[in-house]
Amino acid sequence: MIGKLTTVSAILAAAATTVNAHAFLETVTVGGSSFSKTDDNTPIWAWSPNNGPAATVEDIDNPNIACHANAVPATNAPSVNAGGSVGFGWGQGLHKWGPFLTYAAKCDLGCDPNSAEFYKIGEINIDESGTWPVPKYVDAGQDVPVTLPSSMEPGTYLLRTENINLGAIPAEIYAGCVSVTVTGGGSGLQGETVTFPGAYTGEEPGLTKQPYDVKGPSDYNDLPGPAVAQ
Ligand SMILES: [Cu+2]
């Protein structure tokens, strides 16, 4: 009996671990200041922690794909210079296989993330040594970085950080949003814009690739979404 209970407990513990193998955007570092999602003045959009991805490739038109479930706009947009960096602090528990993408849309506080026109401004792929960015940054306790293009025109932006989990069937998309005020800058990003939902069909090679087929960036050179804007 004790043995059986122990086994059941072990199974429940394993199941709990599996369920918790999901994570959300918890902190952000903007212009040298760090904010937590629980801060009153956080620029991180609030969301409902539904213990799952924002969307999957079978659920690709889910509006939650923009900024996670039931996202609510932040009320603070801290300043950062165009050409500067932003660090996304994802919680531990993201899956190991997949890239990080960063998108940016001109979007005032209170804007609708589903109608925002996003440029892609960053991609972090598997590296030449075969290491994906989750183990490289998140599991190592480091922020996932993006450098804001110096061409960005000044204004309020919605930054969207996205992690794709190629290891699940269907593949999962994790997303979080942050509002920032870009200062300085240039005459505007050049490139294609997309909306979320709308950016992906779910059938892109970059969303359907099997992780065991990816040993390095040459095996995964078709990340979903538009080219990185200049
Ligand atoms: Cu998962």
C-alpha cells in the first residue's frame, strides 16, 4: 500500500512537472531598468496564466497569439534609445527546441495588439554548436536580448517576444508583450509588416520542422514570419 501510494505520488509529481514545463514573460530590462510583471508600473502586458502556450499551429488564428491569453495593455512605456537593447526575462520551463523572435509595432498605450502592424526586428536561432536559445539564455538565467534597430522612428511601440516550441505536436507558440518609448532613432523601419493572428498559417517549414532534424542553423534557415526589418 505504501509502495502503491509512493508510486501514485511519483506519477502525480511527474505530471505536475510536465504541466509546469511552460513559462511566461516575467521580467523585462528596458533602458537599464528592470521591471517585473508584478510591478505597479510594469511595461509588461498583463495576461492570464493559463499554463499553456499562447497558441499552437492548430490554433494559429487564436487572438491570444499576439500577447498571450487575455492580454491587457501596460500603462507604462519606459524609454530606450533606438540602437539600444531590451532584455526579455522568460520564466524557467520553456521547452528546449525552437527559436526566439522579436517583433515591434508602432502602438500607443491601450492599443489593440491584434490590429497592430508588426515588423520583425530580431531572430535568435540554434547556433553553430547546436545549442538552441532556451538552454543558452533562459535556462542559464539570462535575459533573451534584442537590439532595437537604429532606424526605428521615435514613438511608443509594442514589443512582442515569441518562442516557438518545435518539440510539441502541434508546435507551440509562447508570446509576451512589452510597451516601450523609443527615443532618438531614424526615419522608420523598412520591411514587411504582419498582424497576430495573420502572420502565420501554421504550415510554414519553420513551424513544422522536427527538432531532431535540426543540428545547426543550416538545417533551420526558414524561420516563420517576414524577413528582419532594417
Ligand atoms: Cu508545452
